Amino acid sequence: MPLLDRSSCEQRRSCHDLDGVARLRDGVTIEQARADLKKVAAQLAIQYPTSNTGQGASVEPLSELIVGKVRPILLTLLAGAGLLLLIACVNVSSLLLVRSESRRREIAVRGALGATPARLRRQFVTEALLLAMAGCGAGIFAAAGMMSLLRIVFPKQMAARAPFLENVGLNAPTWMFAGAVALLATVLMALTPALRLANRDIYAALSEGGRTVAGRFWRRLGANLVVVELTIAMVLLAGAGLLGKSLYRLLHVDLGFDPTHLATVQLMMSDPAQQKPEPMKALYREIDARVSALPGVQSLGLTSDLPVQCFCDTDWIRIPGKPFHGEHNDVMERDISPNYLQTLGAKLMEGRTITAEDDENHPRVFVINQTFARKYFPGEDPVGKMVGDIKLSPKSMRRVVGVVADVREAALDNDPAPAEYFSIDDGPDNFFALAVRTRGDAKAFVPELVKTLRGINPALGVYGEVTMEQQIDQSPTAVLHQLSAYLVGGFAVLALVLGVVGLYGVVAYSVSQRTREIGVRMALGAQRSAVHRMVLREAGLLTAIGIAAGLGLSVGASLLMKSVLFGVSAWDWSTLAEVAATLGIFAVLASFIPARRAAAVNPVEALRTE
């Protein structure tokens, strides 16, 4: 609709509630456009000092507005998927190397019968291509299922604010990316055996006969591959650990109120004739009476904005007697009913809260939070102090009557900001919200609450009905942290399994290749415990090198993802120590079976096979 009927906000220069979308002229950069608007903002600040001082200008690409906040998480997930792909390729390459070692005599015979090196390499490429395509195909089907699951678990309210989710699925770029991944995997898996089985190695294999002593090449290369796998696994485990701890602290951050047994609903009066102050006040009272009469209701309160929503609906204040140079003293404004703060469970620190007598017929009063008091009344008792608008107009002056503990009004990961609480009767609005404290299960109470509200007035819109706990869990900040923690955690578990399996495979293959050597050692008097320790020592050395390298890389990777962490430092040593211990324990368990098998070698049987 045309922007003709301006709201009360749009009639004030100090209220900025509109966004602009512009298409740049050809050849004009974002930086040039931003510089131009900054000049305009500077001119407006001179022309309108009471409303524009300190107001700048921002020009950003539209794509930045859409994905800017989630880009760090998307890049973190992409990096995790890339590391998991790398560890999978290393694992498969090591298995192909083991297979090629066992096929050295076969390849040597093929070469002796006339197979050219190019023909042999094509065989390796064909085998690698089949493996890569089969894995890629299975991965695409699994990804399609996971994307369908993502759409189901993603909160509808957040999905409505994330239009890029509509393009998530199997499309041309997805298929091209999958093809590129398959090609890369093919190259990695084909290159390793092809380089190993060069001509000189092939013909040398004919003279090796049946000897099974592990060659220096395999022991060195296999060990290096395992170190790479364990290092990557350590990085992913550390990232998952940090994200998991970050998510835990985010969901357990001090809210300043009790979210349990709290049902919430958004309301809107759609009839213009009933949007005037007196009809709205009557509506507030009727909602209070009807909902209070429902079974299981302990208390209820009305507000203009529920907690854990946004840093919005701000007020620009000025304090009499304090220096003022046109700076923006922005505080969040919340209009509340008398029982609202009590319903939330917010703690009153000083003075009193809003009462039913605080209306237009009495002097204007309001309640502030602790952050407001610390910022604007440091070292003072704020109760009784006066606050007004930037002009200190008589109509705007109001007195502080109470201080409450900080309620986290904005996003979970935002620090508490100054907030002020007015009586909802002081400025009725047709958009408001209801919070109800129940004695039982709030989720089970929501349908009855919605039914009652819809029966009050046909013009009363009822929407967004959730419990406060659901609202917190489904907030954009919580959802993004949950998705990143769960997905990176899944990557880390797969990396741990692949790394441990890779270590087991290398140690087991090394033991099988050293059967004769172990038999000789035992025939010369070596104890089984000594053989056991020898194998575990070699596996432990590989594990220690992988963990040490992984720790260093984990700190670097954590620094890159610090923007998606909350309440956790990138070098959280307790998390890194726990992850290192977990990887070490699983590595020891993976090495125990081949070590026990080596200690159980019968020297007579080992020498007889030779």
C-alpha cells in the first residue's frame, strides 16, 4: 500500500522505522554509495541536531542482509564437511594402499605379461571412480533426506525470516558441487596406489616372493595417513566440543526471569474503531478477567514486547541536570500491565513496580532495570529521579519508582541493555502480547488459552501461541547454535569413527605384515607382554602426534569460528583436554585388539609359514 497514512512513529524525526532498498547505477560501488550517504547524514545532523546527531548511514548488499548473520555458521559447517571429506578420502586411500600392497605380485605379473603403466593406472582410476561415484550417489540420497528433515525441524517463525531456505535442495549447483567432490575424491584415491606401484616397484615385487615383513614405505606412509586422520578428528572434535559448550551456556544464560510454566501469545486488535485508548483499555481488562478465571492460571500480564525478542521499540531519553550534547541515549521501552513483571518472575530490586493507579490521571512514573540504573545513575539511588525526552518537554517527564533485575529482552547472545517499563494504560497499542503463569503444563494450557481469547472479540487476532521455553528454544540465536552444534557434532563423531578405524587398520595391517618378525622376537625370548607394549607404544606414538598437531590446529580453527561461540573462549583448555582424552581413549581401544593379536602369535607357526 502507498505510504500515506503515517503512524505516530513516522511523524517523529527521532523514530527510524523504515528501510530503503536501492539499485546502484552502473559502475557505482557499495563503498561510493556508503560515502555519499554518510555526507547526507552529516548534513542532516547539522540541520536537525535534536534528532539526527550521532545518526550515521549504512549501505550493505542485500545478500549481506539475508545471510550475513548466518554466514559464519555456514562457513563453519562447510569447513567441517570439507574436513570430514578429507578424512574419508585419506581413510579410503589408506585402504586402497593396503589392497595395492597385497596385489603387488598380481600387478607385477600383469606388467610382466605386457600391461603398460598407463593401462595399470587406468585400472586404478576406474576402481577409484566406481568407489567415488557410489559414495557420492549414496551421499546425495542421504543429503536429500537430511534436507527434508531440516525443513521439518526448522521453526516456522524463523523459516519465515530466512528466505534462503527455500532454495535449499537438490538443484543444478548442488549436482555440480557433488560432481566436483566425486572428481576430487577420484583423483585422491587413484593417485595413491598409482604412485606407489611405479614400474620399478612392480618388477621388484617379482623378486620379493612370499616375504611378509612390512616394508619401510608402508610403515612410514600408513603412519603419516593415520596422523592426518587423527589430527583432523581432533580439530572436528574440538570444534564440536566448543559449540556444544557454547550452546549449553546460551540455553542456560541468566534470563532474569523464570521461563517454566509460562504460556505466551501475540494479540492484535484489527478493528480500527476499537484501536482508540478507551476501547483498548477495556479490552485489556476483559482479557485479564476472562483468562484469570481459567483453571490452572496463577497470574498473567500484558506487554508490548515479550522477552528474548529483539532490541526494538526504543526510547531516546535525557536526564535533567546531566550534560547533554545531542547524544543518543537509547533504551528499550516496554509497556506492561501491573502484574506482568510478577508473572515473569522478575526480581524487584528497589522501590515498587507498576500499579493499576499509574494511568493518565496520575503523574507519569516508570520502572527501570539495573543496567539502566548503572549506566545513567552511577553511584546514585535512581528511585525518585526524573527522566524526559531530548527536549525535556513537560509532557514527557516521568519519575523512576522502582528498579528490577535485568530481564533479557533482546536475543540470548546480547548483553542486557537499558530498559524502561511504563504502564500499558499510559499508551495503549493495538499490538500487544500476553504472558500467563500456569500451575501445570503450560504447553497443555495453550489451546484453552487461545480458545478463550478468540471468544472475547471477533476482531482480536491471536497468533504466535507458544510456551516461553519453546520461544527460547526456537529463537533464531538458539536455533542457529543448535544446528551448528548438532551438525558439527555429527561430523566429529564420524571423524572419530573414521580416525579410530584408520588407526586400527594401520596397526592391524602392520601386525599382520610383521608376523615373522614377531615370531622371531618371541623365539629369541621376548615376552608376550613386551610384544603387547611394543604395538601399543607405536600406536600411542601416532596418537600422541595426531593429538598434539590437532590441538595446535584446533586453537587456530576456534579463533576463526569465535563469532559463533557464546560464553566460551577459542582456547578453552578444559574442552580441548576432554576432547584429547576422548580421542586418546578410543585410539587405545582401537590398538588393543591388534596388540593382543600380536602377543598371541605362535612363534612356531609364524616361522613355519615362511
